Amino acid sequence: MTGPWFVLVESNTTGTGRDFAEAARRHGLRPVLLARSPARYPYAAELGLDVHETDTASAASVTAVCRRLLAAGLAGITSSSEYFMHTAASVAAELGLPGPDAAAVARCRDKATQREWLSARAVPVPDFLVCRSSALAHEAARAMAVPVVVKPVAGSGSEGVRACADPDTAADWAGRLLAGDTTGKVLVEREISGPEYSAEVVDGEVAGVTAKHLGARPYFVETGHDFPAPVAARVAERLAAVARDAVRALGLVTGPAHVELRLSDRGEMYVIEVNPRLAGGLIPRLVRYATGRDLVGEVVAGLSGRPVRPAGGVDRHASIRFLVPSRSGVVREVTGLDLARALPGVVELSCAVTAGLPIRIENSFTDRKGYVIGVSGDAETAGEIADRAVAGIAIEYRQPGSGRRDRTTQ
């Protein structure tokens, strides 16, 4: 294939990682994956991608590879992984390529800095304190009148995020996070009760609002999404307005953003966090099924200097439910996949669980071992399709003296 290069710095192992490469090709670009361990990405071989084994933890190494590609024609650089968005933005700026403001990306990546920045600019965020010790976390939880949420300042995918019902629990969890954290700080914030949503943003404008389903407390594992969110138009408009205010306040007006919000029981809206990337959890695919818009393609076009022409014309609802095992163990058998796949309205099903697979519950996005996407003309039916399909998948564990099955239900 000829055409200018489009660099992907690392990737998601599934989902939008592959989608970015395919979108680049649709735009006449030559996707090239820069990765420390290319074998982590089976889709690269499946698509026949050009791959450069590179120390992606070093911006200088990424820059050096991109400079070599620049001589042959380099249109843009990005990542589908939040951990490498700042590197991509910094290298793009150094080489004069399109991209988000690197300083804005850095502000987003540090959740403490992000909170302080938004609060100072009157964007509604939960009460919070940045704590550098478990004693300070204890005091913060006491002062905020628990429950609180304690989280790392540089995580992703709900890793390390926990609700804490009392100051002692908050102090204990903060101590655990600080013991394995290089930043030396954690974020303690007042928990906002009420439903969670996200706004999907491209170049500062909201493409739509997603409703989220969460697993059991005290953790915040996302077990499903519905797009568009089944809420009144005025609620969706308010959520979108707050999300726009947040990305503009942060200076993140070029490229993608994924803004997570909570609607309190009293109807108040709060920004939980702004991520300088497209949504994970295959939300961009839900958007495409529901509206016809290709958010991944729009981002690739914008970051390679091509015209961004949002398409649409589809008016449907799409829901995803994740296969989330409820306990650890070694898998003996998985059943129900064919029946789930054959259900009317199921457009995608993927399952990474196979016989012999050891499962360990981490209470983060890594617990999701598969998914089902259902599509329909109305929100309720789309959700019911996805719920029914994933509920029909059963995991049986290899456990002496027990034939018990762990059926995943949402």
C-alpha cells in the first residue's frame, strides 16, 4: 500500500486498536504500529500492519522513528491507549503534525491536576482533596462526611478506584495505592450518588451521550453501555453542555475526549473525569451502529490533516454488555455462545474465555472477558437483547467436588 504513514503508538489489545488501523487505511493512509512488544497485538499480524519494535516509554525513541518516517511522508500520530496519548501529542507538536495540545493532555492525565484546573474554572466537580499519606486520606474522608471515592491520579479503566464507606477504609485503601504508586499522591473525592454517563467528544463538540452500567460496589467496573443514553432530551443537552465546558476549560479542543459525568439524586451534574482519548468499552462502535457516525475515522482524519465529514442518517439504539466472571478460578467449559450469537438483534459477540483459562478478579476493566452488542430501533429493546444474550453464557470452573456454574448476568 502506498500513501503517507499514520503512526499508532501502542494500542488497545482489542476493539478500537484494530479500528484505528482500519480507519487509517480507509483514509488512504499506511498505518504503522510502534510497540515495545508487538506480539501483544494479534490484530497487527492479522491486518498485515507495518510494525516497528520501539521503546515507546521513551518519547525520544518514538520521535526518532517518526522522523525517519517523515522523510517518506508522515501524516499524523496518535494512540488508542490513554497511557501514550501525551507521547503522541508531544511528538506531533515537535514534528509540526496535527494533534491535541500536549499540555492539555498532560493536565487530563494527572487527575489531581485536572480536578484543580476544572474547579478553578467553575466546572462542577465533586469535593476533593489530593492526599500524600493515608493519614491525610483519613482526615479527608472524615471532613467530607463519607462515603468517598479513593483513586490513583494516573490510572485508567477503573483500576484502583474504590468507594470507601468510612475514614478507616479510605485510609487503608489510600495506603495500598501509595505503596505501589510513583506519583506519591492519591485523590479522595466525595462520592456522587446517582447514574453515570459519558459524553463522546471530537474537536470540542459532543457527538452523543452514553449511559453506563456499573458492577457491584465498592468498585466501579463498567459492565455495559447504552447509546444514545435513554434520557430526556433536556438532560442529554445539559450533560453535553457540562462536557463541552470541561474540555474547553482544559484546552482539549483538538482530537478526541471522553468525559465521564454523574447526575446526582438532586439533579446536579458533576464531571468525574476527562480522558484525552476516545471512549473505551467499544463505545465508538455503539455510536456507529446507532447513528452511522464513525468517531474513530473522524479522529484519524482530523489528526492527519484530512477534512472531517461526520456522517449519519441512522436512527437506532445500541447496547453492549460485558461478560464479567463473578469469581476467580480455572475455566472448565463455556456454554451458550452459539445461542447468544443467534439471538435476533445481536450484531457482535466476542468471548476470550476458553477451557483451561485461569481467571483472576482484579476489580477493573481487565475483568471483562467478552461482550455482546445488541441493536434495535428503541433503547429498551436494545438493552434487553444484550442482557438476554450475555445472561445465556455460562462459565463452569474446574473445581474439585463442585459442578457449579457461574452464569454472568448484568
